[in-house]
Amino acid sequence: MEGEVKRDRWGYEVNTSSDACISAINSYYLQVLGYGRKRSVILEAPAHDPNCVLANILAANFICSSNPSLAPSYLHAANIRLQQATGYEKAVFDALNCLISHDRDIDVAVELFSKILKDFPRDLVSLKMAQVLCFYMARPDLSLDLVEQVLPKNEHENYIYGMLSFALLEVGRMEDAEKAAKKGFEIYNEDSWAQHGLCHVLQYECRFKEAVEFMEECSRSWGSLSSFMYVYLNAVGLLLRVYIRGEIDIFGDRLKILGGCLTDQAFWYVEWHLDVLIVWALASTGAFDKGEDLLKGLKDRISKMSKKKQQRMQRGMLLAEALYQYGKGNNKEALDLLGPDFDANYCKIIGASDEQLDVFNEVWYVLLLNTGQAEKATEVIKMRVKKREGVPFMWRLLERGYSMLGRPEATAVGEKAKYLETAYFN
């Protein structure tokens, strides 16, 4: 092994003689874990040491999402020096090389990240990357296993409890998720992922006023966050919820303004979840040609995937097409696309949490009612209310269904909705 060996933030060996290279790598770690907007700092690492394998493979992985034409040069630089790399660097290279390859296999990538975490359990960036893959695979159980596996070696580390909290809430362990998030705050109260996890718990448990107060308190720490945490995705998701509830006029021209911004294709194809929401926003604001262009682009991208990935993405594509028809006001066409037994949890491949996916279930309930299927609607909404009794909107939908059926229960259900609205929002 040539050159000098230094240690990164985790204490693992990296073949480089450049302190500046290691500093850039460590800065990148913090940007990834903190959802910062300066992840491009990793490009400074190979500039300081063009022969550093870890610097080049991390740079290749980063640049793949923003300027993929540049990735091969970094990948080549990492590959030709691989024999001189440390064991840690080789392990990270294998995982990231699999992840960014044209015919990548997510299952294999997760296995490689799992091996890293077994041999190098302090590498929290590999844990984060593995959890992201588990998220898209709809495997919260595996995500939880991975974080619990490395927790004993990271009990006092920043960011570990935010990752634990999210994995716990995704498997429905809300009480444990809340405890984990609060533990994370004790260590570092600006951990946005711990904030995110706790707010999920508060939302799920219908502690709405507490959730609003908590997020207002945290908001002063959001200025440096990337768009994943702090821009269009959350805005358009919120407006869809308001739209479904028939209250979009409260926001004035916000939806129209946002829809105008989202005609810019620079925001397309960043995340599938965002693309699905953009399709709805474009259709609901009358930008039908743009919406059709986006749908066509999504189909083209799916056609270039492996057969296995195409099958996984099919539900996401149907959801996008349904949201487009819903935005146009074509309720029957939208409902036909979603089908009679729709469950948004089967669409996790688009990269959305249970809470984020739930808005699409709400769309389905509304479509059932709008197309006169009150019997079916009340059946599925009652099941939802039993699971989560504190959501006023669900009681309002149930009231509407009973009213359509001429059922006397509509009055009592309406009173329940009114009580909840008063209790939470006054």
C-alpha cells in the first residue's frame, strides 16, 4: 500500500497523505447526515488528492445525480488505484460502484452496505445510504435491523438516533420512535432527521397542535438544509392535502404560482415522489401539455430499467397517471387507474414515508365518493377511522358517505368531526 494512511471521521484508514482531502471527506459526511445543501464539498477531496480511492468513489456517487456525464472519470480514478486502497476504502468502493452502475441491483447494494456495517460499524454514512435503499424497497424491518446492529458502537454519536427513530416509526413502533428522537435531541438538537421522526409521530398520533409548535421551534435550524427537507416536495404535498379538503382557496394563488414554477424541467426527475406530485400540480393548474410531457418522460425512464425494476415501478407510474387525471377533474378515469382495492403503501417505491403516502389514500377515498361509490367509501373509511380515530377529515368523509346513503349515523359522525376540529385547532 503506497502513500500515507490517515483516518477519517469514523476512525477508519484512508490511503492519502492530504489532510485537506480527509477534511473534505469528513465535511461531506456531515452534509449527508445533516441533509445539508453543500454536499458538493466532496468534489474538493479528489482535487486535493487525485489518487485517493475513497475521495473519488464518493465524488462519483455524488455527481451521478447532478451531472452523470462526469461520474465515469471519478469512477475510473478510483478503480485504477483500488489495489493501493485500504480494506475500508475497498468495501465502500464495492457498494457505491454497485449503486451507481447502469444495471444496478438494489438488493445486492444493500448486501454490500450491510457488509460494510458489519466490518466498519461506525460508518454512519453507509448506514444512511443503506436505509435509503431499504426505504425504496419498502423494507423498514431491514432498515431497523441495520441501525440496531451498529447502535452499540455509536451510542453517543450525532445522527444515529434520528435514523433509529425513523426506522422505528416505519414499523409502527411510535412510542419507541418518539423516545429515540428525543434521545437524539439530547445529543444534538439540530438533527433534522430526529426532528422529522418526532414530527411524524406527533402527526400520526394526531397531536397536531404540539406538532406545529414543535416544528415552529425547530424551524430556525433549517436554513442550511437541502431541498429534500425544505422546498417544493413539502409545499406541493401540503397543497394537495388542502386541495383534497376543498380548502385550496385559503392559499389564494399559491397553487398556481407553484405550478408555474414546476413547469421548469430542472425540477423534474429528481425524485419519483416529487414527480408524482408535480404531475398533479401541473394538471390542476391547467398545464396539461407539461403534465403529459412529464408522464412521457417517466415512462421513458421506466422503459430503460431492468425488468425487475420496471415491475417495481409500475404501481408508481399508475399513481402518477391517476394523479394527472385527478388534477384534470377526471374522477372516473383516475379511480379506474387506482383500482377498487388501492393501498398507497404498495407505492413505497416512489420514495415516500407512510405519512407522505397517506395523502394518496385520501385521494382514493374522495374519488370513491365523487363517483357515487358511497357504500365502498364508507366501508374503507370506517376501517381507517378505527386505526386512527383522531383525524377530523376522515370523520368528515365518513359523514359525507353516510349522507349520500341516507344513513342516520351521519349526524353523530358530523358532531364527532366538529368536536375534533375544535379540540385540535382552537
